[in-house]
Amino acid sequence: MTLNSSPQPETPSVPTPGPNNDSPDMNTANKSGVVPKLRPTDEQPPTTALGQFAKLFQNSRNEPGVPNPDQAPKIEAQDLCFFYGEKQALFNVTIKVPPRSVTAFIGPSGCGKSTFLRTLNRMNDIIEGTRLAGKALFDGQDIYAPNVDVVQLRKKVGMVFQKSTPFPKSIFDNVAYGPMIAGQRNRRVLGEIVETCLKRAALWNEVKDRLAESALALSGGQQQRLCIARSLATNPDVLLMDEPASALDPASTARIEDLIFELKQNYTIVIVTHNMQQAARVSDFTAFFFEGRLIEIGETQTLFTRPKEKKTEDYITGRFG
Amino acid sequence: MSVTPDSLTTSPASQSNSLVRRFSLTAFKEAIIKGLLFGCAFLSIFTTIAIIWVLLTNTLSFFEDVSLAEFLGDTRWTPQFEGEQKHFGIWPLITGTFLVAIIAASIGLPLGLLSAIYLSEYASPKMRNIAKPILEILAGIPTVVFGYFALVFVTPFVLRPILQTMLGFEVGIYNALSAGIVVGIMIVPTVCSLSEDALRVVPNGLREAAYALGSTKLDVSVRVVVPAALSGIIASFLLAFSRAVGETMAVTIAAGQQPVLNINPLQSVETMTAFIVNISLGDTPAGSIEYKSLYAVAFTLFALTLTMNIISQWVMRRYREEYQ
């Protein structure tokens, strides 16, 4: 990725979305020809390249109860810039994430979406030579303030990684890890936490008879759900997910997506994904990153069907990235 | 097979489409190189087999004169005495050896593991680049130097002032404790280097996952990274322990030559290696029973260290966690 200072990098000129007949997945007849950008609520079937997403929203389950974007944000970034040594990876990102919602970060590889995600629980602190400017707020508190306890922050802002990372311990000890390092020694309490979290992560029924077995014996999809259960055990408010399903097969991916939808009731979820269908399926809000900048953020349905920025549209219609 | 001038060159013009293999200079060179490499590999295998052969034949000849029952049943080891006073019970040498090795292990293993955790998890790359070579210098110090260090420094200036003058225990000038301490220091680089390798290959994702759950650096190191590297750490322990058992010069100098069945670390003991040195140096006539006893002891030592090495290999294979 080249991080030049030009805010509007050149992109190949493309015809504006308009007359377009190559929508092979649209089974409804569409011979009418000229149709401007469609709103998904219209009766007519969508015909633009964006139409594929509009179709997704026809049976959208996240339509009801879209969180109110005006309520106090759970997470907020103000003019956040981030540097790996001399190289600037994020440019003045300003964003608000409302509570109990799913926000998806999309964008091409190297656009800074993962880097930004990792600034939200200070995971980048571990990498040497990184620097941050601007502000990141959790419940209104600056998480980079000198008096912030990073350990407490990370308990409140959990994270699930692309590659499942079960510890080489039993399933029980994996989930109980967070409470145990926090000082919980009571086996009965730990047992309750483990059961609750495994149930929430939709893994309990598969593992309840073998909690003492090694977590490494689980399948990839199960390991990832175990990692989600493990994150839930520290009782976080926010779950950051860095491409949680990109290494999984479609069935496991579907389970993770169902899970995200369930977890939204209790947690604020931020998910980085390469898969735009996934972003459209699971998220309430979508943010599009490009070359270290936040190009556009909006309600997922709006962003995918009526993007304001040309670049967003080019990306989600697959013209680059 | 005929050698034609064509087949000895590799010019494109001489290449025919025939796939039949013919004699060529390249193939001949390949065969010679292969033979040389095989010879080098075989030489070390041959040496090992020869050593085992010599040990085994002489040990068997020793057991023609001394019964296995006496070797394993008697508690006195006095091969250099005369007539009725000669006893060939191996136990004083085994207890002496393990006394020193256990003292060494209880010092060297924790020290080595803690240094490995420091180097792998805590030290900055700059610090690691300074500290690791220094630790490796420790591995390069001749063991005889460690032996004299124990004899002329550890015993008179550390053990005697503390244990004898202050606490009233009698400390022999030759004692197992001083030998154990220096052998412990000696095995630190082995433990540290191998354990650090095991800790470093633990995937970073595991550390990040642990940090993301609100771990402190200590939690990450002790509860996640060390358990994940456990097989490598245990293997390094076993290897270091077998090195302590096989250590020769330092214990010969510092622990003395008193083959008595004794577990008091403040008194002199004789290890198996020290006995071998003793017989090799002295004017024991070749072919005598004392001379042959050297082989029986050497074979016992060989069997013990080999067993430990095999166990460490097995532990490594059995408990290795596979990470992509």
C-alpha cells in the first residue's frame, strides 16, 4: 500500500452506474434498461452492480432495531493517526460506534482497518516503535490517557483474532483463563462462567462432555467459537473481531455470523472483514477504509446500496481492491 | 557402457533425444561426492559403534571376575585395595554422581529457565543481542576452570564462611556442594539456550490472545508461553541433567575421590566420571581387575545418560504442540 499524501488517489474512470444488464443473479425479469440507482425498498428488482447487496437486504434481519446512531457512542475516535515508525498507517480517523450494534470495517488489504481495530484495545502497544496521535475513547474515557490501566481496558474491550488461538490447555481452562488471571479461584464460580460463555458462543452442546480435553483437538470453527467464549469470560462491553471467519469453511462461517447476531443483544461488536457479503449480512453500520483514511461510514444498508463516495462504490462493486 | 567423447561433454550440440542413461563425467562426480558424504556420516556412526563395542567387551570381561550381584548389591567401592578388601559395589559412585547432578540441577534448571524467559519475553532486542553472546561465553569456559573455581573460591570463600563459621556445619575442602554449584552454573547456558528456542517458537498470536484477555506480561509468560513450550523446556532439562551426570573435570577437582555411600553434600564424594579419571591417570596395570572396572563404570554411565537422552527425545515428540 502506498501512503501518499494525496487524499484522492487516482482510480480508473468507470462509467457511472446506470444501464447495466449483467446482473446474472437477479432472477426477476429486468429488461427495462435504464434504471438509476435503486433503493432496495423499491418494488423493482435492483439492476446496478450495487443491486447484489440490495438483494441481501430484502430479507434483512438486522433491519428492525437498528441502533440509534445518535446515542452516546461506546467507542469513539477523534482525529486518530497511527504510525509504524516513520510510516503513517492511519490518517485522522474520526468515528463513533454506538452501543449494542455491529459495525463492520471494510477495505482493501493494508488499508489500516485492522490497525485501527487494534488501537481500540491498545494491542498495538505490544509492537515496538508505534506511535499514536489523536484520541480514542471508550465510554467517553481517553484510553490512551497516562493513568489508564491497559489490563482493565483489555478486559472491557475483548478481541477475537483471524487465526483461532486456543491456549494449549483444556477447553475449561481456556475459557476460565480470563477470570483466573483476574484472581477468581472458586472452581464452582469458574464452572458457571465457563458454561455461560460456552452457551453464549454456541459451543456448549458440542463440548460439554469433554471440557477437560485439550482445546487443540477441536475443529477450526469450534476453536474460533472457543476463542469467542474465552473473550466473553472477561465480561467485556466490546468485542473486536479481526476477520474472525476468514479461515473457516462456509458452514462454520455461517455459525459465527449467527453468533455475532446473537451477541449484539449484549455487546458492542466491531468486525473487520474482507468479505463484503459478510459485512452486509451481519453489520448495522459499515465503515470503508482506504489507504489509512476512513472514506465513508453509514448504516450498512445505505452504504451498500447508496454509497455517497465514488471510491466506496468502486470498492464494493469490485472495481478495485 | 561405452564412453564416447560426446557423452563426456555437455554441449547442447551433443544432446540427442535418447533418454537412455549413459556414462557421463557429471554422473561420475555425483557418485564420488555422494560416496564422500556417506563416508563422513558413516565415520561418526562407526566411532560410536566402536566405542560401544570396546565398552561392552571389556565390561563383559569384568563381569567374568566380579558377579553382577556384587556390582549392584555391594555398597562398598574399593577396587584399589588389596585382596579381601576389594569391593565392587557401584552404589557409592552412583549416589555421588546423582548427588552432584541433583544439586547442579536444582541450581541450573531454574536459573536457566528464568534467564530464557527473560531473554525471550522481557528483554528488548538490543538487550538480547548483548546478553545472549555473554551467556554463550559461559558455555565456552573450560570445565577445569570451573573445578578450580569451586575448589579455591566457592568452598573457602562462600561455603565455609557461611555454613561452617556461621552455622557450624563441617565443610570438607572437597565437597559435593561446591561441585554441584559450579556444575549448575555450567549447565545454565544449555538450559537457557534450548528453552529460549522453545519459547521463541510459540506463535505470537497466542501472546496477543493472552494480552487481549487482560493478561499482564507475567501472566502471558508463565501461564501461556511456558506451558506452550513445555515439551522443549523439559527436553532441555533432561539434556542439561545428563550433561551434569556426565560432567568430569569440575567434579573430579571439586568433589574429591572418596567413594563412600554418603548423601551429605558437605563431604567428599566420588562420581563415576571422577573414578574413571582416577584410574586413567594412575598406574593401574592394563588388564587388571581395577582397570577393567573402569569399563564397567563407564558402561553404567553411558547407559544412564543414553536413557535420559532417549527419554528427552521421547518427551519432545510426545508433548510437542503443533502450531502452524
